[in-house]
Amino acid sequence: MDIKVGIPRALLYYEYYPLWISFFKELGAEVIVSQKTNKEILYNGIINTVDEACIPVKIFHGHVMDLKDRVDYLFIPRIKSVFMNEYICPKFSGLPEMIKYSIKNLPRVIDTEINFFESKEHLNDTIYRIGKYISNDYGFIMSAYDKAHLEYKLHRKNIEQEKAPFVNEIKILGKTKANIGRKRRIMVMGHSYNTYDSYLNINLLDKIKSNKAEILTPEMIEERYTIDYAKKFDGDIYWTFARKLIGTALYLIDTRSVDGIIYISTFGCGIDSVVGDLVEKLIRRNSSIPFSLITLDEHSGEAGINTRIEAFIDMIRWRDVLEDNISAHG
């Protein structure tokens, strides 16, 4: 009988799911992904997590509850760093322990440490430590990873190519008849588990689309651009999430290729409390791009989100038509 590996549909799942799912499937395991976030998952996460945790971590606990009685293993790696000289959110490092001490009767947890802060020289050792839960054949595990990594790279390429013209398009700001009549382009910034979890963000992406606007996300910009632009930031960047979002902001300022920016944050996120403020200051001081911050938690109401999105997009349209493209700031 196949070994069943459960992967919670939360946090870095939204970044790496093609890699993780393909890897375990190539090893011969049956992969079970938790349901999409819903009311029950959110409730179970809230009651099984410490109050001080941010809402994405609470939701992660709910996804573990959804899986724990259906699998032989839970994949919850202890992630410290995914890029050299950069750290990930500290909560990710302690996530396996948070789960183990908060939820009873868990199956075995694959909690291998992932830490590439100093180098990726030990990448193969990390892969083997994860894969040996399913197989002891080193060559088989490495082959499975190689195939999964190709799948992941294809996934990343498809996301970037979805908006391939984005990089080289003519700058869109300016009061012209063609500009006034076209769809507005909105960059939705934030951690991927905030932007792509439609229950958490109350279907924010669909709401923007229903207002006849086009959506872009940081994942649609080639990573080499966000890395290069982040290097222009006047300060040290220690967090992977910060580098990605600051690089995106500086890229948008330089290219002027969006009509507005909506930054999604969650209440209680320490990194966002700094990065969100930095991004907003960069945008407002160095461009005329309209900016809006939306902060989410378990009490967020749909009516308020709807009103803010509609008002934001209407403001952009009115600004082009009536205000001769005057900056929304100052």
C-alpha cells in the first residue's frame, strides 16, 4: 500500500507546491493536499493555535487538522533560509514544534531542516533526509528531486510568461484617450499565502477583476529583476520576503508599468509591519502610483474590503479623466 504524505495547503505551499508534490509522487508516495481554506479550517486553526500567532499560521494549523487523520506523514519542514544571506520568517523555523505541541494524535512529521543561509552545498543531504522517509535509495531520491525540480522550474516559467509583455511594455501613465479607455492594471503585493488564499483575502483577486482591472503579482515578474532592483535599496535586507517585495516596489517605480498597488498584509505579521511601511514610503516618495494597504485578520469583513477596492479603482479612473494625472499623495 502507498505511503500517504500530507501537505498543508498553507504558507509556503503557494511558493513550492509543484516541487513538493512532484518529489513525493516521484518517490512513489500518495500525496494528499488539504482542502482549500474554508470556515471550518479557519475555526480549527484558531482554537488549536496560541493567540499570539498571525492568521496565516493559525490557518496552517487548521490545514494540519484537516490532514492528520488521513495520512501516514505530514510534511512540515523546519525552514530557516531558502536563499544565501537571507532568513525566512522566524515562525517557519518553529512551525513543527508549534504543531506538535498544539495538536494531539499527529502522524509522523517530516520536519527536516532547510537552511541555505551560508550555502547550498548541503542541498543533496537535505533532499536525502527528506526522501529517506519514503526510500533509502540515494540515487532514486536524487532522481526524484531532479524531475520535481524541472516541474517546479516549468511552473515558475509559466507564471512569468503569463504576463511576459509586462517587462517590455511602454510606460502606461499619462492622460491619453487610449489610456483612459483601457483596463487598469493593479499590482497585488504581499506574501504569496496572503495573495493566493482566496478565503483569507475574501476573494480579493476576483473582486479586482470584477471591477474590470487586470491583476499582476510579484511572482509574475522574473526573479532576476526583483533581485537586481532590491540591490538598489539603500539599506540591508535580511529577509527573503522583504527582498522580494522591496525589489518589486523599486521595479514598479522605475518601469511605471502599473496603475495602482494594493499591498495585502495580515495583522500581527512582524515582517510586514516593517516591509509594508517601507514599500509604501518608497512608492509615495518616488512615484505617483496610487497605493493602498489592506490588513487582514480573522475578523475582516467582506463589505469593507469591497468598498475599499471599488473606491481605489474608481479613484484611479477619475484621476486620469478629471485630475490630469495628479499624484494621489500630498
